[in-house]
Amino acid sequence: MTFTYPRLSRAEVDSEISRIERTLAAGGAAQPFPDGGHHPGAIFPATGIPVPAQRLRDLHETVADALPQASSRKRGDRDRLFDIAVGGALARWFESEGRAGASHPDVWPYLTLVVLPDLAVERFGPDASGRLPHDRYRSGRRNVFQRLYLRSSILGQLLNDPELPLFEDELVGLIDRNLSSDHRLARMVSEQIVALDRSANRRETVRTGFKALQFELRVTDVAAMEDEALRALLGGLFEPSGG
């Protein structure tokens, strides 16, 4: 069965962020479903079957269970493992649930603030002044969970291969550009990136490759190209320039 997922107004989103900040400042914890079920301000689409609150509780349990056990790893390593695990869990959930449920950007603040706030704070907690990074909780591709869902949906198993690490800024470049609308292209670009030598000029090679690709997309219908031809084209665009 395909369900529709709730949303919050911008005012409700800001109110929930402020509420979580006050709770954390008082020594409390961000709790899922603070109202016991759906948020009182939940907005459902006019058509479709609203997702039951219990189904969203199942989503929380699914994502939480996917997280790796706490370890003594460095924060950067822990964040990377968190991102891979959570992104994969969300991608699998909406693959079975129906990707339409995740397609509207305003669904993600609801999931972040009502369904998964404890996990959101684990990944992007308050700063020294007690303020949360609001853009990670609001609508948009910087939302903590939407960005992970998109990355996992587009890059798939590439994110899980320890021999093929993608730098954070390269992932942002790949997902935040319009490349994410063409999953085949995005995956092939990621393959080009991870194949590069991890040298000092690797990031510059990637930046230059993205610029060249953006121009190429204006003049070439890459969607019509065979895989081999597209890989050859990308190989030339992401060719290291040397020292």
C-alpha cells in the first residue's frame, strides 16, 4: 500500500526547531513523536491514504536499528558511517514504500523534527550557543535526511565500498548539481572521481571536471549515449592535468 506523508508549515517547522533547542538547553533529549502521534499541525495531501503514525514509528525503528554501534572512531569516521547507514535505510524504506512519499521536499522537515529528531541531533547537534543548524532541519537538500536519502538512492553500493571513498565536498558537488536527476550519469561521474589518484590536486581535477561536464550537458544529449561512449566522454572530462 502506498501512503502519503505529512508536512509542516514553515511556521510550525521553526516552532519545532525552537522547541528542540529549548529542550536540549534544559538538559533534555529530542524525543520522537513528542505529541504521542502525528504532529497537531500535520498537513496531508488532499488525495491518498495518510501514513499511520505507527508506520512512522516503524520507520524510526528501521533507521535507528541500521546505525552502527558506538565506537572510538574519530568524529569524521563516525559521521561517514552514520551517513551511509541512515541513507541506505531511508533508500530501502522508500524503495519499498514508494518513492513518491519522499519526493516532496516538505516531507523531510516533518520526518526530521517529528519522526527522527533524536537521530538528527545525533548527527547535527547544537553549537556552543545552543543553536541547531536550522538548514539541516528545514526543507531543502541540506536537510540532514533528505541529503542522505538522495545520495544513497543515486550512488547506491558505491557509498559502502571502503576502497572507493568519495570526499564530502565531491558528494555535495555531485548531488547538489542537476546531475542527480540522471542517476546513470551521477553513478558514472562518481566512478570517475573514485578512480582518481588521491593526490594533492585531486580536488582541483574534480572541480575542473564538473565545470567541463556542466558545459558538455548544454551541447550533448548524454542520455542518448551508450554506456561505453559516456564513460569515455567522462574519462576525458575528469582527466588529471598533472602536477
